[in-house]
Amino acid sequence: MQIKQAEFMGSAVSPSQYPTEKQPEFALAGRSNVGKSSLINRFINRKNLARTSSQPGKTQTLNFYHINQEWYFVDLPGYGYAKSSKEDRARWGRFIEQYLSNRQELAGVIQIVDLRHPPMASDQAMMEWLCHYGVPMAVIGTKADKISRGNWAKHSRQIREGLGMTQDIPLIIYSAETGQGRDELALWLQSRIDDYQARFTAEAGSDAQGSED
């Protein structure tokens, strides 16, 4: 997948602020400071399009990044940050759930975890929520460059077991430093884009047939 264009389109906290193009969207979910912005920047080969921060919990909106004018990355607020107020966490939770459960353009969710460490309770809760709603998903284990390649298999098993992942959910080992996993993620994204476009074409054909009848 070649990235020819990428731009930040804006932030949203309600459906009225979402993009209006009927294009596939991929939400990035993960704990605060797990590397969502770094993943986006490495994938599109831009240093600072998605703002990284040393302050966990800073992202408080849905941030939309338009890729090749064809699809979107949607960076969700990080979950599990203890210093966020209870009121803020509840507010973020409401608009995140509203987006994930109702957005027709949502083609998949990328749950991001730190490959080095066992999943936390907040990671497990997100996995359970996504499985409950049947959202197509992949899991990215970031910061792979921080551990030896020989330990990747052990840490991958730790992630799969900790999240209770079924075998049909892909786990991609990723490094924003080296680009490890970028091609594998691109293949998954393209497959979901193709599925979305096929579904959109089928629905459009069904609507046309219904109007003729």
C-alpha cells in the first residue's frame, strides 16, 4: 500500500462532527502512551502528522486522518489513564462507545498493546467489548524493537492469552522505529477496505433494485 497523501482533517466528540464522505474508517484503540500516534506516523512515513505527547491522556477527542483521500485512521482517546478525572473518563467512554457501536463507515478496529508487557485489565475490557459487538479487528503489539527477536513468539503468546484472542484475530508485531509489521498491517487494511467497498457496492445495488420495484 503506497501512501501518496495524508492529512489531519479535524477532531470530533459527536456524530455531527464526523467526516461526511462514505469512506472506510479504522479506529485505533489503546492505553494512553502505547504508541498510537507513532504507529500512524510510521505507517504514512510522516514524522509529525499525528502529534505524539509525553503527557498520557492528552488526546481527548476522535482525531481523523484522511489517507490517500480514500480512507481514514481515527485515533481514539487513550483508555486506562488513572490521572484522568472520573468525569472525563465517563465522557470519553460515551462518545467512544457511540462511535464504535454506531458508525456505519467503521471498517475495522486496531487495538494497540505494548508487546513487552502482559495486557492490563483495560486492554482485556476493550477486547471483550469489541468481540461482543462483532467489530472486525486486529491487534498490534508495538515497541517490538525494545525486545529481542528471539522473544517475540513468547511475548506474542502472552498477548494472545492475556486478551483471550481467538485465532481468527491477527496479531501483528510492530515497531515504529524500524517499520517492522508495516507491510502486514497494510495487507490487513487493504483486505478490510476491499470488504467495505464490496459491501457498499452490494448495498447500493440493492437500493437501486428496490427503487425499480
